[in-house]
Amino acid sequence: MKSSGSSTPRLLGAALIIIAAGAAGFFAYRAKQPHPSPLTQVTAPAAPATAPSAESATSSPKPKSVPDTLPDITLADRNGKPTKLASFGGRPLMVNFWATWCAPCRREIPLLNKIRMQRKAQNAEIVGVAVDFRDDVLKFVAKTPLNYPLLIGEEDGLAGAEAFGMGMAFPFSVFVDSQNRILTVKVGELHEDEANFAFDRLRDIDNGILTRKAAQDAVAEAFREMASERAHDETGSETNSAD
């Protein structure tokens, strides 16, 4: 009888092949589907995620964790010029991963335009990363104003999302301080109160009022409270509608 240790490399190799095939299959599927299915939203941790134990890693591929600092990613801009994401760093930064087929992503765009204008005095920047077919993105932004820098990628865009420890849970927004350290990741549709609270904490870090750890804790608590209040309001609205 063969030992379980000898089969582990084969299992891991097979799992990695499945993941790669899944990413390629997604873009092939998108090419045939004009109206994709609704996106499932999830909640992200405010601080970098913890990697799984060694025991769980033997039975499934080890998921990536949120990095401590802005990853080294290069994608094409609207004009096709390769652009390093880090070139936007050194300031309060929000990186928003989205796709044209994602309804919550589309709803965020007017808010992001508004926040970028309001945060000019803070020297803050917002960068959109569209993980989608380039032609689809360019057609979309030709009709929908997107007043902040935009990077575009298909498989390389998905690789960029994975470099942040994320997959295709769009939209997700990453807040980064002026030292290119990640403050928090918000997965799901971003709300104005969340964006303003995160940018205010980035300003506190720059001004020496808070450490990054203290700012992370404050963001995590505030985001939980905001989500709870929205859920309560939505439940109340549904109850009133039923009456």
C-alpha cells in the first residue's frame, strides 16, 4: 500500500490545475454570456487574513492572504500603456477592483467620482482595476464617466486580484496608506460612510494621530457597526413594506 505522503503532491498538483482551468474557463464563459449571473457579496477582514494551518493545506490548495503592503502589479491603462500600480502610491490610496458585468461595481462608480473630488485636499487617489475584457471596459467607460485612473486586465487582472489575497469577489476596495501599507480591504459594495471613515483614518496615520494597527482596529469596528445598522434599516424597511 502506498503511503499518504506520496499521493499529496499529486493531489496538490491536480488542485492547482483545476484553479488555473477555472480562471481560463471564466473568461471563456464571459465571452458567450451577455448577461452574467448576479454576484455574491462577502465580507472581508479589516486586517490581513491569517493563512490556514499546515494540516488543512495538505487537503486543499493554500489560499493567499492579504499582503502587508501594496503588491507589485503592472496592468495596461486606458491607452494600453503598461502601468505599475505602485506608481500611484506614496499617498492615501484606494484601489477598486471591479468588472462591467457586476451590478454593485457599476453602482459604486458615481460615489468613487465624488469621493475622489472631495479628497483632493488630502492628496488622495482612487484607482480602478477592471478585471474584464478590454473592449467591454472601454465601451462601458465611453458611456459612463469614470473620473479616476483606470487599469484593465483579463487573466493578468485576475492575477492582480489574487496578489491582494482576493479572487473574483467583486467589487472589493483596498485602502492603502502613504507608506504603501494596506489598511483594510472592503469586499462588496462600498458605501460613502465606509469610504470616508477609511480615508479619515489614513489621514490620522499620516498626521501621526494613530498607528496603522490602531487605525485598522477602528476601521474594523466601524465597518461592523455600519453593516449592522444597514442590515437593521433594511429589515425595518421590509417590515414596513409588508405592513
